[in-house]
Amino acid sequence: MSETITDYTAPADLLKDKIILVTGAGDGIGRVAAKTYAAHGATVILLGRTVPKLEAVYDEIEAAGGAKPAILPVDLANVKWEELEYLAQGVDQEFGRLDGLLHNAGVLGQRTPIANYHYATWQQVMQINVNAAFGLTKAMLPLLEHSKAGSVIFTGSGVGLKGRAYWGAYSVSKFATEGLMQVLADEVDGVSNIRANSINPGATRTNMREAAYPAEDPQTVTTPEEIMPTYLYLMGDDSIGVNGKQFNAQG
Ligand code: NAP
């Protein structure tokens, strides 16, 4: 069962004093989520693979008067467990805890039948979209336990709820993302202050959407800013007690 909370209005200080890590924070939905979280009081840790993009988001947050962010340059396609452990140590030393983790980074891979799908591309999509999210979650769980109410948000997709021809590893990776969210949510249920949920953004105006639908007029597509109510609701304390749910950001 999907949930919607598109009419949520977040208080201006919803995320005051919270430490929130956003993956894929340099572009698209992640960029807007990082800026939105900072605008609501959070100190944001910007994780991504393209440093100039992360620096631009850093500058925009500072210029808007937000708390000084942190930048974590990481290529999730190649990241090793030891590097994730090291990153978690750095977050621990700097902040001592993590209040929120938005798994947003993702890649589309090929749009082609299974019969033609490149083996190496399949593995890379699964690595970035699923394996890295597992590793980062595992590395950050002790820090999330130090939060009064740690929120982990996974990013799904419509093709991760119902399979669709030619969407290959992307579709399968989003099913796996829902599975990872559900397993984690069941494990923390009743025994931890951590909660885990997923968001299907729906069609959103980003580079990924344009790559998937090149003939579409981007002006007709919902902007990342418009889907932020769900991202705010699930990250802030108004969603304490909500666990294991799948949300559609566009209803
Ligand atoms: P996007 O504009 O392509 O942004 C993807 C982000 O992920 C970028 O910041 C990108 O960094 C980062 N990323 C990709 N590979 C990475 C890697 N190996 N290591 C670290 N970071 C990496 O896509 P988007 O539309 O904002 O998508 C965000 C999430 O929403 C994804 O999980 C996507 O599957 C999901 N989603 C999007 C839509 C939609 O319509 N847009 C619909 C359903 C679900 P670079 O900029 O440096 O490449």
C-alpha cells in the first residue's frame, strides 16, 4: 500500500540542529533536497561523485544563510566497505551522530530488453542503486542509533513497484531498494529509534528524466521543488512512528 502526504507544510525550523546526509546531492532531486533540508535548519552532509557540483550546492546553502555543510566526495560505483567505514568515522568525529540519511543517488543504466542488456552495466546499476545503499546504511547505523529519532529514506520508482519492459537493472534495483527498506524497517521496529521508509518521486524534471524520456517537454514535468513536502515530512519529527512505508511524492 502506497501512502501520500503531498499537502504537508513543514515548520520553518523542522530540521533545526539535525545532521542529515544526502547522497547524489550535487544534482537533480538530491540537490534540491539538500538545499531544502538546510533551509529548514539542518546541517547537511553532501555526498556525491562530482566535486564541483557539490561545491556549488555548498555555496548556495551558505549564501542562503544555512548551516555550514560538509562535502563527502564518493563514487558509489567503486566504493569499498573500508571507505564507507572510514566515512562513518569522519562523520562520528565531526558530529557524533546522524539524524537522517537520504539515499537518493541513482543511475538509469540501459533501456533495452534483458536479452541485450550488458552484464557489466547491470552490475554497475545494482552496485550504485542497491549495494552502495546497503553499505552506507550499514556503516551509518551506529551513528543513526545515536540520534533521538534517526530517519532513513530510500528512493524508489514506479518501475520498482511494477516491472516494466526494457527498464532492466534500474527496475530490478528499485524493487531491491524497497526490499532493503522493508527488511531494515522490520529489524528496527520496536527496538530502535530509527525508522526507514521509501519515496517514489514520480516523474520529476531532472537529467535522469530527460535521459529516459528525450521526446518529453521538460516544462510539462513536475519540478524537484514541488515534491519536497514528502521529503521534509519523512525527515522531520512529524513522521516519528512511521516505519516501513512506501510514499508517492506526487500522490
Ligand atoms: P539525476 O538528476 O541523474 O541525479 C542523480 C544523482 O546521483 C546525481 O547527483 C549523481 O551525481 C548521483 N550519482 C549517480 N551516480 C553516482 C555515483 N556512482 N556515485 C555518487 N553519486 C552518484 O537523477 P534524479 O532524477 O535527481 O534521481 C534521483 C533519484 O530519484 C534516483 O534514485 C532516481 O532513480 C529516483 N527517481 C527519479 C525520477 C525522476 O523522474 N527524476 C523518478 C523516479 C525515481 P552526478 O551529478 O555527479 O552524476
